Amino acid sequence: MKRAHLRQFLALVETGNFTRAAERLGVAQPTLSSAIAELERLAGTRLFMRDKRQVRLTEAGARLVTHARAIEREFRAAEAVFADAPVPLSPLRLGMLPSVATHMISGMVRGFTGPQPLMLSEGTDAELRRKLGEGQVDVIITILRPEDTDRPSLALMEEGYRLLMPEGHALAGAALLDARDVAAETMIARRSCEILGETSRWFTQRGVRPPFFLRSSNDDRCIEMVRAGMGVTTAPQSLVREGVVAVPLAEYDFRRTLGLVAARERPDLVDEGSALVEAARAALN
């Protein structure tokens, strides 16, 4: 038996007529008739005597009225408890690049002290900027562009790209490597890399066409395979982890600046001293 059954029952009791009761409830008369028939089936007895003009309670129906009214009063009292309750804060929707190191994102989430709960989503730079423009996210952490100076934004960190290899690799101790030094190396391709096309052309122009052990958009998997000794890869310095060494490549001078870009109506999110900025700076630096 549901609350709706009891409300329908009481409406019929108080109006004495299926048509008027259906109008009060905002339902079609056949719908109300079916609901009352279902209630009677659940009760195992007739609750109303029906004639052409009105309906009258049976003895069982009269006994149910007292309980139905008491239950409805309790339901209304329970609803009133929440009538003045504060409305939960909507989440702060943060979009992020897949190539932002997981330990940085987790540190940022742990350090965030703002009043709103955080909700994360992932995407390419183009996808994140589209979501920001369409109001699907409030702020994104991505690679800053020159045109971002015309909208609420804040630079967080700048870093270069390096060749990543396991710490026991024969070349791990080098101060600088040439493209020819890695010509015989097996590569791991990070499909999430923002400069994947530029990197491919850089190696091709230098005559380096290495075999590939893995091509994956999952950066954590790629770096773990590097650590396992299955190949080397190019990546931002921040993706280095225990067991992995980053060595610079000569003339491989790509760099990126990670920062926050906020919706135009939320410039407060990138203000110095805001909870998000403080958490991001602590995690990314």
C-alpha cells in the first residue's frame, strides 16, 4: 500500500464522487477508479458502496479513514521538516586534461577546501573548451593559449617535455640525448599527448622510425610500461614517477603551460587566494 493509494482514498471520501475526486487529484477518472480498485484488492475487501450519484463508505472503509488521515498528517509533518532545510550546494565542475598527472589531480582534490563539492570530467583541450563555452563545466585545467588572457585564467606551472625511460636503462644517466641515440629503442606512444603529431614529425625528420610496444590514451598505463622496461616515451616532466627517469632530447624544445580557465561568469574561481587556486598551486608545484 502506497501513500498515493491513501491520498486517492481520502479524496474520494471527502468529495463523495469519482469525478470531483479525480479533478482534485488532477488525474483522469478511469485512473482513479483503477487505483481505488487496486487499493480494495490490497485491502482484501470493499471500501466503498457505489451508486450512480455518489459513493458511500463500507464498514471497512470507515475504519480505514482514521488511519489514512493520521498517516497523511505524519507524511505532511515529515515533509515540513525539510521545508526550511538549506538547499545543497551545486558541485564545482572541473574539467581536466588526461595528461595532467594523476598524483597532481588527487593532491588538488584532497587540498580543496571550498564549500562546494568537486565533480571532475576529462577531455581533450578542444572538448574541455567546448564544454566550458556550453556551460557544462565551470573551470578547466588545460594548456594555456595566448588568447586566454582575454578571459578568466591563471597560469599554474610551466614544464618541458622529456624522454622517459626506466631508471635502470643504459641511457638513464645521460645529461642530454640526440635523436640518433634512441633510434634503436622501442617506443610507447601516448595518444593523449597534446604534441603527438609534432613529436612524430620531429623523429621522422631525423630519420628515427622506432618500433612500438604500445599505443594507448591511458597515461598511467604508458608510464607503468616504461617503468616495467617495455619501452621509452616522450612526456611532460610532471609525469615522471618512482622508477622512471626523464632525460632531455637535443632540439626537442617543446614546452607547455598548465593553467586554469574559468567560465566568464566565474572569474572568482581563478582569483589568487581562492580555494581552487590554492589547492591547484599546492598540488602542481
